[in-house]
Amino acid sequence: MMKIRCIALDLDGTTLNRQGKLSKRNREALEQAAAEGICIAVASGRSYDSLPAEVLSVPGVRYAITSNGAAVCDLKTGARLMRRRMTQKSAEEILAQTAEYDVPFEAFVDGKPYAQREYVEDPVRFGASPRAIGYIQGTREPVEDMREFIRQHKNELDSIDVVAKSEPLKKELWIKIAENVSDVYLTSSVPQLLEIAHKDAGKENAALFLLEHLGLKREELAAFGDAHNDIGLLKLAGIGFAVANASPDCRAAADRIVSSNEEDGVAEGIFRILE
């Protein structure tokens, strides 16, 4: 096995605990990895502006894959190394395919998250976990009419989220958009969201770009995840770790299973790498 020289970390449900915080042990593991010369990259469905400061402040966390691979950022210089914006056509088609559904939207423009006001004010009513209230209300810019907002910014979109109140509705919309919108990448990291980006997005494609930027091979990458949007990344990595609380599909894609996000599974995996 080649020496691991880069680690890509999903955040919510993986590196962060149930309260959305970075544990002391996970932080210590990241600091030790960085001290040994390993490059650390966040790989998240979150937009750039909603990345947690406590993770970005860890020495060695240098890069961020954001909005499910729509962009790659250098956290030290602030440079956007890669961006795959959605096409104008796909934005219009998504609005058309969802016209008969009463669903709120989130949209991400240049790393900034916007969301329908009703969803921001009461996320739980739309299927979000009560634990996510603080995160959603603390990061989203409320907008009165998100459909119109998306129309006005259809040339600037990093990604779009459809807020589905139930798994059956999300599945129905997923199938409908997959069959009728040709140039999009579809995934989901939390129950209430159908997450949509450019067809060439995905954490794995962004990680490939980053590896090329760093002059590294995929075998030198370790990755951690818990959800559908992490599957490609775990398959790409030389070592893919799924936390114990990961979805069945994500666990199946992993090379190794570590403890849950509540039990510092990321630290467990990193210390295995460092051994």
C-alpha cells in the first residue's frame, strides 16, 4: 500500500458529531496528520460560506471541496481552483419538472447559500432534523421567492437543493429529474434534501482534480464519509473509510468501517493511517 499523503473528509455525519461540532480527539488526529505532512481537504455538500470555522482553523486543512464537488478552493489563498457551475438549461428544466410540486429550494451562488424563507424560519416543518435548525438558520440567506431567485441567477449556480418533506417524495423527484434533465449530478446527504449540481460535479471528480493539482495518485488518498454523496469518493480513494453510522450503500463502498461520528471514527481511521 502506498503512503497516504492526502485525506479528504466529509463533515456532517462523519467528521462532525451530532451537534455539528469537531471533537477534541478528531481535532488532535487532524493536527497530528498535518504535522506529519499529510494534506487535509474538506469534502462536503456544504457551500464555501457555510464551512465551520473550527474545522478550517485546524492547521493543515488547506483545501475544500464544496457543494458536492461543484468547486475546489484553496483555503490559504482564497483562490477558487476549480468550478463547475450548473448550466442555464438544467436550472430551467429543474424548475419546469418541479412546477407541480409545493417544494422549497436552496440555491448556492459563488459559495453563498440562499433558501426559501419559510424553510429557514421552520426547517423541521420541511423534514429537517431539529439538530439542523441552528445550522440552517445560521447559514442560509432567506429569500421570498426561490424559484424567481433561481431564474435570475441561472448562470451563476454552484448547485441547487430541492427540499422534499419525505423520502417517497424525494425518490419521486429524483427519478423525474434524472429522466428529464440530462446534464446534472444528483445525490443526497440528508433525508430532506435532493442535491443537484453540474453533471461533472461529485466529490470524486473534484478529488481527482485536487490530486492532479497536488501531483498525487489516487492510491495516496484516504477518504471518510457517511452518505450517498460520499460513495464515489470512498471508491476513488486508496483507502475509503465509512463511519459506523453511514448508510448501507456507503458502508458497502468503503474499504474499512470505523466507529461512528459520535465515537470519533475519523480519529480512529487517521491514527490507523499514521501507524
